[in-house]
Amino acid sequence: EIVLTQSPATLSLSPGERATLSCRASQSMSSYLAWYQQKPGQAPRLLIYDASNRATGIPARFSGSGSGTDFTLTISSLEPEDFAVYYCQQRSNWPPYTFGQGTKLEIK
Amino acid sequence: EVQLVESGGVVVQPGGSLRLSCAASGFTFDDYTMHWVRQAPGKGLEWVSLVGWEGKSTYYADSVKGRFAISRDNSKNSLYLQMNSLRVDDTAFYYCAKGTYNGYFDSWGQGTLVTVSS
């Protein structure tokens, strides 16, 4: 089973700042990684798939990069609605599909 | 517009059984793999199970293997999760999710809460 470790656990930033979230895998998995956003009381939403492809309707300020074991989600300039919890997910070696433990992006 | 609506979550005693349902609309249901993903209150996401488009291919997380059974009825655009021998640590919101062709989850329901407690 591939274990995904996200860092930091909590990131405190202000609107307009750049956010950089990390996801590290326990073994190499090419580019088979997705990122999801979850707001309180809501279901997750797919943001990025295959490490760097934005899902339908996702703003251009969200970008993903990485391959192998190290992946990054970048939000170029934070909007108020971007403060949420972010999860990475792998589909390289399944079952099971696995998720990281999440990074909470909070307003500073 | 894709819609996924889960139902069936209740409070159940340890050792009990429950069947969750998910009603799908807005897409060709029998073209897609479907999943259940759960989230304990205040915790992270855990993939539970998937069923292939034809209903024959099924996979489970080790934590539920042998206790849960996923199924689908393509004539009713519906997904199901039969949950037996429930444990306290099965308490979670259960989300129905539409799978992409390449192993991600691109649409989610609003979730249904299963509480296992005596």
C-alpha cells in the first residue's frame, strides 16, 4: 500500500499570498496523483489529476507539479474561498486507493 | 449536471447491518466505475470499495473486506453498499463517488452519516 504524507498539517496564509502544499509518496508512482479540496460540511472536489492537469472548471490559480515521490499543489494568489482542507490521492497501486491525511489551509 | 444522492445512514448497534444507497443522475451511469469513500467525523478520507461498470468487478479496502458488499443496478442508476458486522470504527460519512477512467473521483454525493454505537 502506498502511504501519502502531506505537509504541512496546517498552513496559515493571507488572501493574495501564494500557497505551496506538499504530498510525498512512500514509493514511486509516476504522475498518478490527484488533489482534492474539501470545505466544511461539503464533499471533496477534484482539483488536479495526473499530477498537473486541472479538472473541469478549476481556476488557473491552482496548479500541480511533481512525479515519482514528490508532488506539489500551488495556489498562486489565495482567494477567500480557497481556505479549506486539501487532500492528495494516488491511483498508481490499487487497491487500495489511498489519500494523504490532509493539509488545512487557514486564514492568517 | 451530475448528481449523486446517498441515503440510508442511521444509528446502528455494533454487530448490526445496514444498506446504503446512492441515486445517480446526469450521466450515463453504466459507463462508469463507482466508488464508496468514507470519512470519520473530523478525520481524513478513506477509500472503501469500487464496482466496475458491469457490476462484476469489485474491490474492497482491507478494513471492510468480508463485511461489506458493493453492488449496482444499472437499470435503476443506483449504487449500493451492504454493511454487515458493523464496528464502532465504521462510524463515518459515506460518500458515493463517480470514478474517472483513470482512477480518480470526479463527482461526489453529499454523504450519509453512519453511526455505530451502543
